[in-house]
Amino acid sequence: MFTLGLIGLLVRRNLIFILMSLEVMLNAAGLAFVIAGSRWHQADGQVVFLFILTMAAAEVSVGLALILQLYHRFKALDADAASEMRG
Amino acid sequence: MEATFYIASAVAVIATVLMLTRLNAVHALLYLIVSLLAVAVVFFVAGAAFIAALEVIIYAGAIMVLFVFVVMMLNLGLRTEEMERRWQPSRAWIGPLALAAVLLAELVYLLTAGSGPAQIAGSVEPKQVSIVLFGPYLLGVELASMLLLAGLVGAYHLGRRAPEKPEDRYGADSDERRAAAGGDLVHAGSDRPARTP
């Protein structure tokens, strides 16, 4: 699933899809942590998943605000449009 | 128990693949929500019921609501009506509904089979998690709170609508404009002819 998220990040050019792929990647990493913690009977895996959840929430709020700004500025959700930014 | 794990994993992978191949953002969001729910079922099977609940509440609830809000805000205009008309056949619901039905069947089977999360081998109790979280990882909790505060302030700062042309906004401070608007008390009436007594 992490690979799928990475592929989505690289293939799609729509900013919304890039952010969703980032979510998938974070989720896959958390899944690996929780499964490993369940395998070795440790609580650390779930603790790390809680941290990942917090980080994903903060990241998504900032990322969506950035997407709104970019859309107002370029009237497009193309990731290539942002490469024309100057200054 | 093993079969449910693999079925939920397969549902998660299939939903993710379908999400990446959608062209419409809302359809992709539907598949992403199904994928998150499937991961939550995987957590439940793996014995982390608390984490599964958090996954549903925070990921599929809060974060996806943010996504849906932004997608709806960006699709303003004439294209929206056209898209609404195209959604009318509602074929887009069939795929996520089928995958979610598989997950629901799994969940009902798990709950009625009498194997709660406590009986599953390898389950980690929420109490253990809390003890570890607020024990050795206390610094991490504080850092997470700072991160959330920074995210809140950053999202507020970035989410404001920037003024289109700053010179227009501050241009009203020039003397001519203020006199034309009649708001300048210092130079008010200085261009009128002096009144003769």
C-alpha cells in the first residue's frame, strides 16, 4: 500500500490526488507499525500510530490551505502550475 | 480470523488502486474512505480495537470531511451543475458500496462469532498503550501538541483570501481619494473657494 501511495504521488498531477496519496502513504506506515506492535506484543506501535495520526491531521490542514491558495492564484489544480512561481 | 485479515487487506488494496485511477476527485474520495475503513477492519482483526476506532473517527471522519470541503469549494461555478447531472445515474456509488458491504459482512461476522478484541491473540490493550504513551513518550505528546498548534496557526494564515492587488487596498489612503470620498477631515474643503464675509 505504501508503494501504491508512492506511485500515485508520482503519477498524478492533480494536487488533490497528490495529497490523498500522501495520506495513503502515512496510513500504510501506521499500519505497518500497528501490525508490528501486535506481532511482538508491544504498545509502542500503537503509540507511534497515534503520532502519525496527529501529524497527518496537521499536514492535511496546512496542505489543503496551500491548495486553496494555489487555486485562487492560478485557477488550476495542476502541480506544474506551481513551478512557475517566482519570488 | 486469518481469512478476514486477508479479505480486508485485499479490499484496502483494491480500493486504493481504484482511488488512484479515478478521474473525478469525489469518486476517488469515496474509494479512499473505503480504503481507510478496510484498514480499520485490519486493525480490529490485529487486536488493536482502539486504534481501529481512532482510524474511523479521525481519518475517515475528520480528515475526509476536510478533503470533501475543499473539493466542494474548488468546484464552484457552471461546471458543478454539469457534474451534478452526470452524477445522477449514481453508478459511482456501486463500487464503494460493494467494497463497504464486504467490510460490513466481515465486521458482523467478527462480532457475532464472539471473538472480541480481548480474545484475539496478540492484542494490546488501550490501557497499556496509554501507560506507554504518557510514560516514556511524554515528550512526544508535548511535541505533538505543539505540532497541532503550529498546524492550526499555519492553516489559518494560509487559508485567508489574499487581497488581489495590495496597491488598490492601500490606495485609498492617498489624499485625493480621501478628499473625493469626503472622509478627510484635515483637508476637507480646502479646494473650495474661500468664503467672503
